[in-house]
Amino acid sequence: MDQTIYSIPVTVPHRDDAPFTDERYRYLRHCAKAGATAASLRIKRNELLRIAAYLGPNASEGIDIEALQRIAAERLRLTGAVTAARRVVDIGRPWLRFLGWWREPTVVFQYQSQRDQYVTWMRNERGFTPSTVEQWSRMIGRFLRWCDQINRQLRDLQPEDVDAYFVTQATGRWSRVSVANTASALRAFLSYVAKRGMCTDLAVSICRPRLYRQESLPYAPDWCDVQRMLADAETDNPRDIRDRAILLLLAVYGMRSGEVAALRLDQIDWAGRPLRLFRLKRRQPQIYPLAPSAAEALARYIDTVRPLSSCPEVFLCMHAPRRPLKAGSIYDVANRRFVALGIDAAHRGGHALRHAYASRLLAEGLSIKEIGDHLGHRRAASTSIYAKVNMQALREVGAFDLGGLQ
């Protein structure tokens, strides 16, 4: 690995006398192991050499964005190149984070400690999921910063202040679901701080909009549009090869984006041809036969495109660092096809293909229970929304003779 790094042609000797030699080459070895190309390593090494010359001996105590921007400004003055200044931040920040020297900028607001205490209580005492903790923490922090802006103390808050927050912040910007989620987060937080004597109990005055179960139709594209997306990805382009395998898992198995991102190599049995999924909502494994189309797409991606990596996940980033894809990246894979093909849909992520899969099963005559089992639902009520799009069954209900009943 070291030979790979030192053999990269650069304009300065690799035995340089610049500061932090060990720290720089330790990071370069890390990048090389993560799959960085020789050209990328050369750029990183040259840039780190220049950045290190500006850092003082106390750099290990912490470097913030302002310090990097000062170095970037100096580079811009010397070279006149905006891209050179941008590389200072783009390359320097990951290096400092790797070393543990990066000092994240903090936005301090009044009652931040109370917010942090509540987050700890949610996580440790209530056992909320990390996703809920992160979302509610963000919503509560946004509300407390708004209180700072209007100079309102927590102990002096009145119901009219909470109403004003929703009027000024939510109108024309938040959906009904976002308003409801924010109301739930604030109601829980204000109840928490009221019990500790920090403010009056305002929780009872917060009314969230009613969300009705089954109030909407499933947002599934037509199956012909799904086939167009699969055909569009059937090329020799490495990204298309990967994307086609992902799209087939979404469309053929109705997998969630998180389930695709979490799929591991050891869950695919090439000999026996089963595919072992782990359904996130059920929290249990589920075995499916490996469809020929999906098997071919997965094998082609793994054999020809997937980089060598110690990561057990199937799908990795196309560029270094070669880390596993996240659920949000699976959304981008589907969304790109929706946009490129001009497919009109209310939602354009991987979940839309899951809905299309369920609608196709319904059209083929499968029962709600069977569809729910395929999708990994825990309750039949989660699947019942697809009964709304079973036009044949709805016509039978509409044509039912009630006799003399009115």
C-alpha cells in the first residue's frame, strides 16, 4: 500500500519535510484502502502538503471551518484559482475529521441544554428509535431558535406564541403531515419541561391536524412505466448495471429502500437460489426464490462493477470512498429514472416501485393477506389500502343488489 502511494508522480519529493508527515500519509493509506484512484491520491497528497504548511503546532487541539477558510483565502490570493481554494476545504476537512482534529461549528441557542437533556431522556428512558430522536431533536431545536429570534423566554411562553410559530413557519411551507409531526414533538417536549417547572403546561393547548388512515390512494406508477425504467437501465454503463439490479429488487420483491441498502452478500445463495431478506418492519427474516432476472442483474453487478471491498453489503458507492449505499441513495436511483423518462408520479422514489409491485400482485388476483406477506407487512390493515385500486372488486361491490333496502 505504501509503495502505491509513494510511487504516485508528484512535483515534490515524497520524503518531504513539511509538518504532520505521518498524519498525512496515514490518511492517504486510508484513502487508498477505501478505493481512491492514483490520480485522486496524488491530488490529495499535494493539497495536504500545502495545508500542513499553514497549520500550527497546536493543530491537534482542533481546527474549525474559519481556520480552513483563512487558508483557502490565502491560496486564492496566491494562485487566483477558485478551485484551488475550494480544494482546501474539500480535502482538508475529511483529513482533519479522520485525525479527530476537526472542530464542528456549533450553533448555540438559549435552552440548548434543556433540549439536549430531553434528547437523552428520549433515548435512554423512553427508548425512542434513533430516527425519531433525530427528527424530534431537529424540530424542537428549530422551535427554540425561533423563540430566541423573537426574544421569548421558555417560562413566559403562552399558547398564542405556539400558534404564532405555526402560522409564521408552517404556512405555505409544511405539509399537513409535517405540521402534525411537529405538533407531536412540541407537545411532548413542552410537557417534559413543564413537569420540571421550566414553563407552564402548554401541551394541552397544542392541537395537531387529524390524519386519516387510508385517506389517500397508493402512488404506484403503471407497470409499463416500471418496465420502461428497467429497460432504460439495461446498458453496459457501470452505473446502469448497478441501478438495474437495485430497480429489480424494488420492483420484483417490493423491497423497501432500507432493505435494499442493507442487503448483504451472504444473503444471496447462488447454489440453492434463495434470497434471504430481513424485513425491517417485521424485524424478522423472509426467504424468496431468486428470480432469474434479479439473479442475472445481481451477478453482473457483483462480477463486473462492484469494487473489491471488505464491506458485506452488496451495493457500494461508485466512487471512493467505497462505502455502502444509504437508503437515501436508493431513492436517488429510482428518482433519476422517473425524471429522465418523464414519468408523472406523485412520488418518485423506491417506495413508488414497491406500490407498483403490490398493485401488480393485486391485478393478478392475489389476496390482501398474500400481498401483505410478500411485502413483509405485520398487519393486514397496512395492505388494505390496495383494495382501493382493485377496480374489478369495486365494480362487484357497486353492482351488488341490495333488494328493497335503501
